[in-house]
Amino acid sequence: MIDEALAAKRRERMVAQQVEARGVADPRLLGAMRDIPRHAFVSADQVEFAYEDRALPIARGQTLSQPYVVALMLEALALDGSERALEVGSGSGYAAALLSRLVREVFAIELDPDLSALARLRLAALGCANVELRSGDGNLGWPERAPFDAILVSAAAASVPPALEAQLAARGRMVIPIGTATSQSLVRVTHVGGGFERRELCEVQFVPLVGATSP
């Protein structure tokens, strides 16, 4: 049985010490991280570690990224609440739950159907009614729902998948880890004019983005 009052205190400490103290300042994002129970997105044997400053295993070789990295990626999307957002590699559903508080609509893709089904249950339990989730190859994006004002890629690709760039709306932003298993950078891609601007944000370490069309 989870002590929700204790979890809320640990969540507040997580946000203050691991996120806000490192420079993340978006008040809407910080509020969402205080509200969304990270422990609801991990297995029972990981609940006690849910608010620690580290990534956690979820299933199928996937991980739930450390709180600061999730916050850094979401803040880099510069969200104002009006966006239609795509998340690629939704895993446990935690980032999708945060996005649900920050944008108008969320479309989330997870390759593994079991993880996708579990994430759907968790999101429904939290009342995240503006999230649509499906199982599929994230490299292909979700063309039927495109274009997207924001795209969050929660796994590392060797290069930016062309389909994701093509589904980015004018002035849209994508945050994606790019690199190899041993060397990755978090990159923000902005659709400007007839092309794309890219900016490296920091070094990161993510599980690979896999699928039938992985580069």
C-alpha cells in the first residue's frame, strides 16, 4: 500500500532538489511534476526508488529516465499549452502523463504492445483524457495525426528519423537523443522557414529507438 502523503513529500523534494535546483524554471512543468505520481509508472519492486535521482528499469529492457532529464526535455520544447504533441517511445507512460498537463493533445507511440497496454491503463487511472496511445514503430511517427507542434522522442536514434521531421509543424520543436550506444547528445530540432535548425543541449544516455525502420 502506497502512503500517498509520504509520496507527495518525496515528490516535492524530487522537484526542488533534482529539477528546480538544476535550473528548470517552467512553473507549469514543475507543477505537473509535483502532481503526477512517478511511483504509479514503475513496477512494485521499484516503487521505493521512484523519487530518486536516477533512471529506473520498467520492463522489456526499457527504462524510465531520471526526473531531471525528463524535465530538461520537456522544458526544451517550450510548451505554452496550445500544442498537439507526439511522444515516441512512451514506455511506462510517465512523460505522456506530464505532457497531458502541458499541452492540448498528446499522441504517444510505444513499440511494445504490452508496455503500451499498461501505459494506457495507468494514464486512464490518472484521468489523462487528452492522451491517445498506440503500439507501433516510432520511427514512422503518426502521420494520420500530424502535423505536431511538439515531438518528444524518449529513445536514442542514430539520426533524426525523416518521418518525424516531416510531421513537425511550422515553428514546431522536436527534442531527441541522437548518437550511438556509447555517445549521445540531446538535440532540439526546430522547423523554421523551409528547413530545420538543430541545437545540441547536453550529453545523455538513452536506450535505442528500435523498430522495423530503425536507421
